[in-house]
Amino acid sequence: MDPVSDALRKAAASGLMSSGAAVLLAVSGGADSMALLTGASELASETGWRLAVGHVHHGWRGREADRDEAFVRDLARRLGLPFACRRRDARAEAKRLGLSPEAGARHARYEALHEMARELDCRLVATAHQREDRVESYLLARRRRLSLSALAGPRESRGDGVVRPLLSVSRLDILAFLSRRGVAFRRDASNGDLRLERNRLRRELVGRQDGRLLDRLAARVEALALRRERLESEFSASVLPLLTVGPGTVLADAASLGRWPAAFVRLALEAAARPFARPGRPPMTGREREQLVARIGRGGDFRFEAGRCIRFERRGATLAIRPSAARRA
């Protein structure tokens, strides 16, 4: 049994990474991404995947990050795969956008990966998120009292072409996969920085070393992900048509929207506001979203601004969502 290869074969069979697809593999040089690269390379002749390797240098960790880049570049050369790299100043990006270091790095990383995918003519970008990443995202979302969308963790497939074929694979299975093949990987020293909330949470989970707990948490997240999928499918079919996208404004049928359960109203508000959100940030806080849900449920006209960025204004049966006056200025 080889969970890494099994997960990748499943991705090919399900259409997540369909046979013959051009895929940019996001490779940092760490264990997870090395398992993705090694496993996908082994299966390329079987699946017909056209693979390329993309690496993002975040502009921190100095020479260590330079060595990561060289390590991945050399491996791609030895495998005969096209390689691209982008250098970004993640700290400067976080400061410019008013984001945390983690959020700034994530924004810079995905922007760079999509740029490389276009350069190398790849339709998909595959990242190496695995089971424990999913569990950590769930626990962080629970601490912050976020919505189902966040509680259900990273998506297997995103609308922008990002896919995550290893979400069911555990960290231990990944390490065993690499060990059997004698594959080396790089260790990121920033993973030990306990100023970052995710690193502190990861340290707590590792310290407990309770495999059964991780299994239970992973099963819970999988159930939430299935629930999210069902909810969003029904939303797309029944509620999304209540939104009309225009230049600089999204209009919603507030009267009809108010008759739907709160879970659908939340999704509608997020979908309507997302085009106007600042880069790297959600369109509204959970508290703001719940205030809006309550106001729509009560009926009547109102004006509400989320984060001094997006204005929600109801007049009669119409709810208009647009950038706030301050944002437009």
C-alpha cells in the first residue's frame, strides 16, 4: 500500500488531475512537496501528465532559501522537467497589504505560482497540502470561530486551477514514501518560529503524538468538507441566481434572499462581496457577516460598511454591494 501513489492515481481517475493534463507542481523542497514531485514523476508515463516545476523564493531565510531554490532547480533538471522560479519579498507584500507574515507570504506565493503556470502553459497548479495541514486549518478556524467554509479546510480543487491531490495522506505516510525511495528533502527553519500561530498549533499536535486523535480530527474535517460541497452545490443552483453582477456593483434580491436559511445567506454575502475585497483578505469578518445576516432576516432598509471597505445598502427589495466611498477614493 502506497498512500501517496494511491492518492495521485485517484486524482487522475476522478479528473482532479485528469490524464494528459499540464500541471505545474509547486515544490518548495520540503518533504510534502518532494513527495508530490516524486510521486507525480513516477506516474507521468501512466497518466500522461505533462509536468513542470515551480518554486517560490519568499525573500526571507537568506542563504538557506537560496539553497532551497538551487536544490529544487537541480532536481527538476535531473528529472528533465521544465522549471520556473519567482522571487518575492513576502514581508514587504504583507506590510503593503496590511496582512500577517503568513497571509502575505501565501498571497505572494499563489500570485507567483499562477504567473509561472501561465509562462509554462500549465492549466493546473498542484500543491502538496496533506492531511495534517487540513487538521491544522480546521483547528485554527475553530479557535477563531470562523464559518463552515474555513472549518472544512483547504479545498481539493479551487476555481482558479489550484488542486491538492494529497489531502488524504498523512505526514507519516509521506515520510515513509520518501524513506523507501531514498529521496532527500529540505527543512524550513521558519517552521520552528513559534511567533506564528500555525507553528504553535503544529507543535502542540506533535507533542501529543496521538494518532487516534488525528484520525478523528481528519474524519471530522472530511465530513465538514462534504457538507460544504453539498451546501455550495445547492447554493450555486438555487441562490446564486439571485445575484446580478454589474460594473462596480453586485445587486441581490434581498426579499427572496431573506427567505433562505442563514447558511445560504452567508454564502451569498461572501460571493457578492468577494470581488471588492482587499488582496489577501476575506471580504468581511465573521461578526460583520452575522450582523448582515440578521439585518437581512429582519427586513427593512439599511446601510452597512464591512471593514471600511465594502458597503451593503438595502432599499426596498434590492441589496446593493459595492466598494465604500473611502475605498473608491
